[in-house]
Amino acid sequence: LEWMKLGEDITQKMAELFSRQILIPTLYMMGEDDGLFLPQVEQAVRSGGDNASLVIVPDAGHVCNVDNKSFFNRVSLEFLKRVGA
């Protein structure tokens, strides 16, 4: 029951956070099977402006950096090189 309460709080806080304009290059990577946060992140990217982008990680769930680490690492490095980090 406590997990359900926590889920409600997280959903509200994420909605508030993700409704803001994104001012710096931001990459979201979500597993294709992440049913927990993917819908909110898709909305964040739509409302975030030109600086927000989303990559869906194939064959991955909520912990996409573990489920498909080679894909995650490759895309992360490409993003960092592109933004000059």
C-alpha cells in the first residue's frame, strides 16, 4: 500500500518537473518496455522544446542501462560528443 502512495507522489512531482521548458541539451533514454515512466517522459520531450530528445532503448525495461548496456553506452557517448561534453 505504501508503494502505491509513493507512486502517486512521484507521478505528480514528475508532471510538475516535466512541464518546464528545457534550457540545456537533454537526452532521455527509456526502455521500450518501461511502463512506469515512459509516458511521462514522452510528454516531457514534447513540452521541453528543441533541447529535449528521447531515445527508446530496444529490448529494455525500466533499468535500460542494465538491460541493454551496449546500446545505452553507445547512444550516451554519441550524445556527449554531439553537445561537446
